[in-house]
Amino acid sequence: MTAQIAEQGSTAAPHRRPQLRPIAIIALGVVVVPLAFATAFNSWGALTEDSAMRMAFGTVAGQVIAVLTGFLVVGIAWKRRYRLTQIAVLAAIAVAITINAFAIVASTGDLLLSRLDLIAETNLLNQ
């Protein structure tokens, strides 16, 4: 009786960790995390130099994570031995994410400068 129980226990399949699909990783790293950073570092009060810098750096940090996510997905696809066409599509998506992130970072720099100018003008008017 005990021999049967021992044999049944040894034939069980080993536990596999659940794997996220590349599209889920892209959705989390490119959409969810940057939005969470933008919300967390948003200025909920008056616009100050500190809050303007915080918002800009929060946006830049979110875009850096987006770019890293794009290339991480390509690396994961390579490690999991996806077909070459799938890897090429994921690489094209990673390049598009990178180009978009650079555009957002440049826009963030312009927005930061305009916010700092607005703060400076407001301070001059208040004197």
C-alpha cells in the first residue's frame, strides 16, 4: 500500500512558474508603470520649482522604464526561443517604444522650461 503512494507522488509534474506573455509585459512596462509614475509625482498643489522638477523627473523615469521594458521583451523572446519573425516584430515594437519615449522626454524638457519660466514670471509679478 505504501509503495503505491510513493510511486504516485514521484510521477507528479514539477511545478512551473507562470510566465507572462510579452504583450502583458509591454502593457505593464509601457503603459501602467509610466502612468503610475506620472500620477505619483504629479503636483497636487501649487506649481513650484520643486514640483515642476518632480513631475519632469517622474515622466523621464517612466519613459526609461518603458524603453527598458521594450528591450527586456526582446531578450525574453530570444531566451524563450521564439521564431525569428516574432523576435523581429518585438524588436520593431521596442524601437517604436524607444522613439516615442525620446519624443516624450524632449517634450518633457520643453514643458519643464515653460513651467520654470511661468514660475519666474509669477515671482516677478508678485514682487
